[in-house]
Amino acid sequence: MKPYLSDAGKYLLYGSLLAIGFGVFFSKPTLVYLGEIQIAALLIGYFLITPSALSLDRRRVRIEFDTEAIERVGTASLVGDEVKTTIRLINESPNTVYGLSAIPFASKSLELLENVERTSLESGADALSQFPVKGLRTGRFSIQGYDVSVRDPFGLIEVKDYLPSLEIFRFFPKAGRLRKRRFRYGSLSQFSVGKHILKTSGSSMNLKELRDFQPGDALRKIAWKQSMRARKLISREYENETSTEVYLAVDISSSMRGGAWDGQKLEWAIHYCVDVAEAILKENDHVGILTFDEKLYGHIEPGNARTHMKRILDHLTNLYSIVDGEMTELQERELENFIADYLLVQERLDFRKNAPKDSDSGVNRALLEQWIDRRQSREFEKFGGRFLGAGVIDGPENKLRNFLQQRGVELPYRVEARLGMKERGLQQMFDHVLMETQKPLWILIVTDLCGVLNPEPLLKQIRMVMSKGHKIMFVVPFTPAFYDMDGDENRREKIVHELFTVAESEERDAMVKAIRTTGAFVDYIKEGRQETRAFVDSPFSAS
């Protein structure tokens, strides 16, 4: 951490050099003395900044959040909301800190509308400061710390350092009841959601079966006597319970994380599914969630209990916080180096010291895991990550990945899609539905179909699923529809955009045509297509 000249200091230095130069050249001692006085001022500023630099280096100046994270649905922060964040500036050093400026180091999904500025922070001060934070998308994102700079009392010399101050923000989709508007169902009734399409037999008291209680089951279904005997919750199922069951299947692959800005198609899919899910629940029908990439990632069984929508929201808001080893870029050796670098900056802990000679990464993993084990319970309580595993089929068993997820550190999602992998993910999703349910249901799949090059196995699977009485609908976000090319953009960009539009359009049209031969319903999210709002109004403009 080395002091350097601020802009004012640079101007003073240049002025002193000019004064000395002209003074020597024209034999003007007054100018030379003036230049020397300016240099002396810079030297004094250097000595005055040294105590502040030491205070930062020893972290006797601290920044702490003074807000409570709001996690409850209904009082939660929504995408696009400005959250007034209050931080506490603490100076435990014996000297006053001048010209303090703190720039938050945060996730790219957070828009930081202001920086923290403070003319001075006296010794022993405990001051509050506010700055607004806006969430750009649905999810759980973090501010990890601040790039802090302080100056000498004259503002000539500056020094910078990093101060950790971790805070997690959670933003819910501005959809459904969270949008605070009344539902308009669009063409909802066309697809039998809310209409009881299953055949019934017997009276309302005819018991069909007793089964294990599943998350999402209504409490009135619990058979309490049988539950006491079995020492676990048992649910009753009656023959005339004919509410429609719907699975919302969401493609979370790297291609869905594209658009005019990173994650735009996936963000649209999240908002869309929340709208659809709440419309289904309002009709007293059952809705579940499936998420997939090259494998099935998440599963929430259809339900309609009061807490069911919260489980769906918990799962959807975690889709930008995936740390699964098969779905992120970092492999184990890279992960060890990544977390070692993170803790070196954030906690000033060096886990490369005394690393075993046979360590491929150069990190003492045993010591690292031991440190994480000691911090695990406190981290879990502090950052409230109970919902992080909601609906995830195979949660991360890796301690390092769990730790990063708790702290809101985003791992880069796998960019390069491997050919044929999306078909495998779709097939796993269909297999899971066939294994989990016996009665007919709706499967609404939101996917851009990018990377599906061999449709035959998938088409065969779709036909088999539909032969079991299930109904399938594909909603396909069309990438070019998420770009607004109006205005005076560069001509070359427009040409490239049109070429990609043609290429994707041809690829999608061929795939959609093949799927439609199975009898499944397919619709585009495309410019000028209002009927693409298949269940409820789209939360974003289709143009």
C-alpha cells in the first residue's frame, strides 16, 4: 500500500517543477523558493498521510452494515427496487482520517447508485452513511467490501486499501402478487389449467391411498393417527381430487443466460414462471418446478399449500447462485486457488503456506477445510442460507462450494455448451416426470432450444410422455426479440444482428417444426406476437 499523488498533488508538483525551472533559467530566486515551498508541502502531506495509511492497513478503520436483510416474501426487495443501505463508518485509530471515499465492490447484478464520501472521520467516530442499491435481476447477490481511499488534510497525497464488509441482498421477481397488480389470465383457460380434466369416481369421502407427506401438500390432508403410528407425516389422497397438476420446466443453460444483457432470457423465464405459478395456485390447482441444463438440476413437486409459492421463489431466486461442479467453469484445483485468493484478500489468510508438496493447486486444502468447518455454523446463521438448497436435487457436498455460495460469491457458469447435452437434460426431465407421477399433468417447458442438434431421441421421448396422457407445451424465447435495434446503432452491428437472427431463426424453426409433429404445442416469444403470452401476460415487452 503505497501513497501516491492525488490530482491536486500532481498539479502542485508540476507547478513546483515549472517554478524551479523558470527560476533557474531566468535567475529568479523567488520562483525557485516558491517551487521549493510547493515541494515541501508535498513532503508534509506525505508524512501526514502515513498514520492514515497504517490505520487502513491494520484495519482500524472499519465499515459495517447497519441494516437487517429482509427475506420474507411480501416485504422483500423486488427487481428494480432501490434499497436504502445504511453503513457504519468506524475509526478506532488515534488519528483523524481525511477525505475518505469508499467504492463498494459488488456483484455485477447490483447497481450502486452512489459512493460513500466523507470529508473527515474523527478518532473514535462511529458515523452512519447511506447509499442506494438497486437489483438488476432476480437472485441473491453480495457486496463483498469497499475500495477505500483517504487523503492528507491538504488533499495532496492519497492512499488506497480494501476493507471487507460482506452483506447479502436478495431480490425477488417483480411478478405475480409481488407486482402488486391484479392478474389477467390471457389465454389461460385454453390449456385446461384450472379446469378439472381428470376422471373421478366415488364420493368425496372415498379414500384412494395413504402416502408419505410431500412438501406442498395441504395440512388438511395429513392423516394424524397414521402419522403417529408411522412416526412420520402421512397424507391422504381421495379419488375425487381432480385438480390439474402443472410442471413448469425451466432451461437454465448458458444460452438462456444471454440476451441484450447477461441473463436476460433466464430473467424473463423466472418472471414468466412466477406469473404462471400464481395463476395456477389461484385456481386451486397444483404447480411444481423443474430446472435443467445438461442434467436435471432442481425439482419441486406440484403442490398448492400456502408455503408452496415460497419454495418456488426460493428455488428460482437461487438460479444465479449455482455452484455445482458440473455446471460451473472452475474444477477442483482451480476452485482451491480461487477460494485461496478470495480469503487472502477478504480475510488476510494465506492457505498456501505449509502446503503439502503433493498438492496440485499449491493450497493447503486440509487447513482450508478445517477453517471453514469452524466458521460454518456462524456463516450459516449470519447469511441466512436455509433456502439455498430449496428444490436442488443434488446439493453441493463440496465444503468449498458451500462456503462460496453462503457468502454470495458467484462462480462463473459454464459457457461452452457441449453438443447433445441439452437433449440429455430434457430427457432426464421427462424421465423424472414419468417416475414421479402416474396421473396426467401439464408440462410447460421454457427453453430457447439452442444446442439441440439431434432431435430424434427427444421427439421419441415426447411421444412416449404424451402417450401417458400428459400434455406438453414449449415456450421458446427467441434471442433476437430481446434486442432493440432502433436508433443510430453502428451499421456493422445491425448487419451482424440480422445474420444471427436469420441463423437462429432457421435453426429454431426446424426444431419447432419437428416438435410440432408430435402434437406438442410450441410458441415463440417473438417480436409482435401477443399470443405468446400463453398463460398470463408477459412481464416484459415482447419487442
